[in-house]
Amino acid sequence: MFEKLTSLWSSSTPATPFDPTNPKQNPLNPQGLKPCCACPQTKSARDDCFLNNSTSDADEKCKELVQNHLACMRSLGFKL
């Protein structure tokens, strides 16, 4: 009886995890960029904002730049 229940939840073939750097799995990222190398313009603007503002002010002042970087990363298929 329990074998039947377990077979309902388990799959016979292991699922291949989604790899956003694999152009075959992710057509949004045809160059196969890794997260560290994706969206360099928005990443550097975001980083500069955090470096040039005090810790207490940076969250509010850099909010739009962070959102822009997240949008860029998501446009390449990265799940954040």
C-alpha cells in the first residue's frame, strides 16, 4: 500500500535543474553569462552608489539602482 503512495510523489527520472547560464535551457541568455558577469552597467552603478553613500542612507538612495539591476538579471532568466 505504501509503495503505491510513494510512487505517486517520486518520479522515475530525476528532473534536470534549470541552469540560467545554459543557452539551450535559457534562450534569454544566449551568451551563457554567469550571474557575476551579467548586467555590468547596472551592477557597477549599484555598487558605486553603495560605496559613495553612508550605510544608513544607501538603502534609500540606491533603491532604484538595485531594482534596475534586478530587472536586468531577471531579463536574462536569472531567478532572484
